[in-house]
Amino acid sequence: MVTREDVENIALLSKLFVPEEELDSLTQSMQEIIDFADEINKAPSSDEAFDNINNLSNVFREDEVVESYNSEEILKNAPEQAENHFLVRNRE
Amino acid sequence: MGTIAKIHEMLVSKQCSCAELTKSYLDEIEKSNGELNAYVNVTGDEALKTAEKVDKKIASGEEIGMLEGVPMTLKDNLSTKGVETTCCSKILTGYKPIYNATVWDILQSQNSVMLGKTNMDEFAMGSSCETSYFGGATNPFNTKHVSGGSSGGVASAVGANIAAYGLGSDTGGSIRQPASFCGIVGLKPTYGSVSRYGLIAYASSLDQIGPITKSVEDASIVFDAISKYDDKDSTSKGFSGDTYSSLNNDIKGMKIGIAREYLDGVRDDVKEAVLNAAEVYKSLGAEIVYFDLPALKFALPVYYIIACAEASSNLGRYDGIRYGYKTEHYNGTHDMICRTRSEGFGEEVKRRILLGTYVLSAGYYDAYYKKAQNLRGTIVKAFNEAFTHCDVILAPTVPMTAFEMGRAVSDPIETYLTDICTVPVNIAGLPGVSVPCGFNAKGMPIGMQLIGKSFGEAEILNAAYKYQQAAGENFKDTKWGVKL
């Protein structure tokens, strides 16, 4: 059972604000989706391990210094920047 | 002959210059994009610059590659250096990547002419293209209907001949489903065969980039070009060999499997078209084998649990600090991040982040996420077992044809059900290609899907190519765009 409190808590963890007037409809819609997801608990329990598809293994390169981006380029997309840094927020 | 080969021949034989060809594509985009809404960003100047480069090469007698000078498009979640890449989300408006996706690096180095970036469901979350911040792309067969999604813009553009081909991404059907809805070909490659570097992540263990094209031959050409090993993607494997040289192989004796579960709940007109295709295969000497795949019953909830869990983690990066949209008024860091995300994400994206956070949270992790991962293992095993009975699996791509605009928005669960035939392939990391196989009474295209073993692209494209040769009448052109 998904409650209003659950949705408020999950929203907080997700760093999303849910307006008070949307809380009830969102709780209901979450409940419907969770009911649908609950289908899987009708499946016979299995301990089939799944950690990887197609036997892929992680690819690591040699630990060598390679060319990367300069900070000017990296900062190009920042909504706000100051002194060659990302600006998180202004001081109050 | 496919569209790509035709364009190549036109350029090499100097029937037209690449600049002329590119201009005619741009003119057609100008004329029809208002109604199709396929492109969200047209990059005409860049396209013409590349075209001139190709023309110079041709004029100087240099040989050009098959994809060189061919006008194409990229889904807007593929990073293009210096060209806005938004995932059709407000939260990424204005974002211009400082690097290229590897697939675009490959194609750009071959002088591919990119006409622009195409529409998609926001962050690829949707099955109708309508969750796009820019509104949905429409279907070239009937613009009152959806293009499908999430790569709806690419499918609409290719179906309407305002791009020769395009690249999309497929997490739960996002290449195959819109290709099916728009009457064209869409290939979702094996997980690991095409580098995901520069594809803005939705669900990393399911995402895969692939071609959307007019013909099977074109899909093979593009796949062979982009399926290269890449050390920038930790799950990259590349594809050894090619698919093109075996396209026309005889399929006599090929075992084509039909899992009964794939036909459950599928609309009659779709089922009939797929079963007709099975008859075509029989006439080509293939053997049809029926079997059961009961694990498929759980594929859809497994998919939504895993995809949303991964999305909730992947989309944690949008915080208004490093790129994209940032809220104007806020009170402290937490408030700034929450406001940015609440204002920047659309409804469906928020819903999936919340669901993903829920299934990963303490107390629910075992019942949902862990259980879904276990079932993922069961589904992988079931497919492996199925491929001991057959070489490829034939199934519908979507249980229905393209529905009318506006319908998907009202009921999330009903919309999720459209993905029922496509998600198993992503869960198991397998390749699948959607191919047109008929039309319903209203003239909307029906697609069928050929599913292969891991890295079995050559086999499914071979089977698809033979079908296109035998049943070419199902590959119908639309009234739109450039006529070659």
C-alpha cells in the first residue's frame, strides 16, 4: 500500500517537490504502477543470479595520462560560474 | 537498391551534387516539419558545409565511402559537439556538449551530412514521442496519429523522406516501436556491439544505439559502420565481421521460432500480418517452429522496475549546477536543486524517478529490484534455451498500430503495455529488428520483429532482407519529402 507519506518521503529522496494538490493523484498513480510491478511477486522464486549480459566484462584502460578537457570548456555549460568554478548558489 | 546505395550512386555518377541533394532535403524539412514536428533543431549551415567538402572530394576524383554525403539525422539524446542536445527536456535546454557521441564521431569522420537533431520522448521515457518538451512528432502515414517512441522524430523523418536514415536509441523498444508505427526498419543491436559513449543515459544496462532506415540493406550498412569497439564505453565489445556480406544468403532450412506468448493479447490484424510473414518464410524454405516462453509473462514489470531504478540514479546528475536549466529563485542548495528538478523535468520523467527511488529504497529493494534482477536472469536463460530450438524468433513488434495523438497521455499503464513485445530483447541484451509486414484496414503500417542470438545481427538481417525481397509491397513509401 503506497501512502501519501511514502510519496512525500520518496520525493524528498529524489529531490523533487510535489505540490500539495498533486499528492493524492500521484499517490494513486504510484499505487497503480506498484500493483502492476507486484506481478513479479507471483513468479516462482528463483535465485537466478544476474550480474551481466552477454558475458561482458568491464574494460579498463592502462592508467596513463591522456589529454582531457580544460576547465574553460567544462564550464561552458554551467548556468552560473565564478572564478573558474561552478557556482552552486549565491551566498545569502 | 536501398536509399543509401542509391544516394551513393547519384553522387558518384554526378547526377546531382551533394550540396544540391542536401538543399533539397533542407527544403523539404522546411515544408513539412510544421506538420510532422520530427526535427527539434535543424543544422542546415553545418550540413551544407559538409556537403561542399564531399563535392570537392568528388570533383577531385577521390573515392567516397558509402555513407559519405548521405543526409541523415540523430536523435536528440546523442551528444553532438557544439550542437544543442536536449533529450527534449526543459532541464537540458541550451546544453551544447563539448564532445561527440562515439557513433557521431565515426559517422562525422566519414563526412555524413547531419541535417539536424530529431524529436523524442523526454529522456527517452515514453512510447508515443508525446512526453517531448517540444510536443510529439507525428506519423507520416497519418499525422493525426503518433510516430511512436521514444525515437519518434527519427522514425517520422525517415518515413517522410526528410532524412535518408537516422540513429536512435532503444531501451525498451524505442527504435523498433516507432519504426513499426512508421512503416520502416529499425535495428536494436546486441548490448555491447555499439558504443554507448555520448548517449545520454536513461537505463544503462538496457540502452543501445541503432539505425532507423527505409530498407534492411540500409540498416545493415549503418550497423556495420557504427558497431566498433570503443574503450570509452566500459561495456563495449564491438561486432566482429560484418552483416552486409551475408544479407542475401539462402535461408532454406533456417529455423524460425514463434513463441506463443508473443501472440497473446495482440490485435487480430497484427497477428494475422505476422502469421502471413511466417507463410512467406515457409515459401522461402525456412522451417517454422512453435514453442512456449512462459518467462515472458513477467518481462514488462521486470523492465519497468529495472529501467526506473537505473533512471532514478542516472538522472540524479541534473542539479542545475554543471549544465542545463537552473531555477531562478531559491533559498539554499537543497531548495535550488529541488526547484530546478521539479521545474525542469516533465511529468513522466518525475513519475519514473519516483518509482525507481521507491523500488530501490530500504524495505522495498528485495521485493522489487532484487526480485526483478533474479527474473532477468530467468528470462536470459529462457531465451538461451529457446535458441536451442530455433535460429531466430519471429514476433510482432507492437501489439497494435500507431494510435491517435493524445491517447497515451491519459493512462500510464495502458501506455506501458505497448512495450510488451519489445522489452524482452532489452532485458536479455539480444538484437532485434523491426520490419514492415503489412497494413491494417485504415492503412497504418504493421511491423514484425526478428530476434536473434547474442551478436546474431547477421542472421536476423539476412532473414529480414530475404523477407523484404519476397514481400517488398509492405515497404510502402509516403507522400512526403525527397523523391530520389
